[in-house]
Amino acid sequence: MTDYTDTDIVFAGCTEAGLDLCRHVHEEIAPISEIVTLTPEQGEAYGVAGYHDWTSFAETHDVDVFTPNEYAMTGEEDVGHFEERDADLLLVHGWQRLVPGPILRTFEHDALGLHGSAFGLPKGRGRSPMNWSLIEGLDRFLLSTITLDEGADSGEVVATKKFDITDHDTIRTLYYKLVVAAQEMFEDAVPAVLDGTVSYETQTGEPTYYPKRTPEDGAIHWDDPTQQVYDLVRSVSEPYPGAFTEHVGERVLVWEAQPFSSDFFFDAEPGTIVQVFTPDDDFVVKTADGSLLVTDWEADAWTPEIGMTFESLPNDSIDSPNRVDRPDNEDALTTD
């Protein structure tokens, strides 16, 4: 096995999943020399979903830390840091911005990142492909290790790994699966890149792009079928902002739910609370074709009561068909 002790590898990320992958690379594949990450204050300011502070990992493993002036790293000082370091390889996961070309060109061997979709690249480039895969009720995800260029997820493919999306998955469990898939791919890809034995495959076909999601895209439309509401809830649960509904102006976050039954509550209107259970105030809401059991929720000054009716909030991101086939979304991939 090749000794990579003298190799200068930089890992950029600031999320929980990114840290899990970084730790695996450092401990099992090749030592990380420097992490590029955000401070907690930056993570909050930029609204990074799943943000995690990596500094304790760096201190424990004696790894250098670089925190850029801005998330996009386009400033002269940020670019200058990488030019001065002149490292061998950049690995990226959990970094929700494109890495600028002047930075990418400072690495001797390459820069590797991850992206995928249920369809496989170049389909489903852009924002939040795993969230969208849950929303769309898809049953698989094709994760690729790719080289990073100045485009959005347009680099060459080094490896691809498939994993299933089950009816029980949430966005958090999909991130767990992503980490395992990425670990397996990086175990081969990182040494191959460093040793010069890697094979690259150019993406072919017409690319499509998922649009950016915002917290307001978690609005629940109770006139939708049960499965569609359930898919929305699990797609934006923690570490994302959560699905939400409203009762008389009070916002209720729905963190966990599951389809309940289509055999009861035929006369109730969608959005109506039809049952509340002791002792945890789990409650059942009527949907278009059945009902949804809410088992984890959050509100400031509200408790569920039978007969309450939630507003059926509009949600353009759910209602719009063929959202994956919108190349105009490529232009918004690096905006806040």
C-alpha cells in the first residue's frame, strides 16, 4: 500500500456528512493536511443546512484549518491562500458553493467532489438532488465521484455507486447512505488520482438541473395525497428547516410523520385534525386520499385538538411539473 504521508491533501466541507467522509479519508485512506471550513458564525449567516463545526476534529488530528473570508472564496485573499499552499489534491463534500477556477487550478493532481441523482449524471445537476429524489418518490440514487471544474456538477466521472431509497428513508438516512457510498468510492478513487492510474469518463447527454430550495418550500398542501405529503416531510426533516403547516396564524413544524390509514375519516376535510393520542399529543390529519400520523412536531404556543383545521398552504415547488428539466436553474447555483 502506498504511503501518502508526504502528500498535501485539502478537504473542504462544513456539514455533518462532510465530516464523516473527511474522517474516513484521514484515518483509512490518506492523511488530510488541511480542512477548509466555516466558523459557526459563518454557518449561521449562510444558512448552511446540517452545518457542523470541524475545529475539534482538526485539533484532535493535528490538521491545519483555513476559514475563508466568504463562502464563495472569490476574493483575492482567499484565492491567494491556495496559491501559496500549492497542494496536491482537493476533496470536497458538504460545501454548498462552486469552488472558483483559480483555486481549482492550484492543485497538482485534481479536485474531486460528489454529485448524483436518481437518473445519473448529467441528469439532476444543481441543488438538493437527494431532497428532490424523496419529494418525487424515487426509489434509487446514483452517486458519482466527479472532478471539479468551473461548471455546476459538470466534471468528468471517476466512479458511480447506486443505493436504494426506501419508503422509510428520511433525508438524514440518505446522507448516511451517501457517506457509505462515498467512502467506498474514495477508497479507490483517491489513490488512483494520486498515483496517476485513474480513468475518467466524460458526462454525455443533455443535462438537467434541480432548482434551489428555500425554507418556504416546506409548506404542506393538505389537499395532496398522503404519500406526497409524507415525501415532503421526510425530504426536509432535520438537518433541514422542516415541513410546516399553519393553524390560525400559528406555524407548526412537522419533523416526523407516516401514512396512517385510508379506511377512516371519510367525512373530514383535508387539513382537519381527526385524532389526538395520549400521552405525546401525536395527531392524525386528513389528507386528500387518507390520513397522516404526525409523531414529531414543534410549535411555540399551540397544542393539537380534534377538529382543528390547518391551512392548505400553496407550494409551487411541489406543484410544478418537470422541475428537473429546467436548464435556466443553472444560473442560480451559486447564489445565496
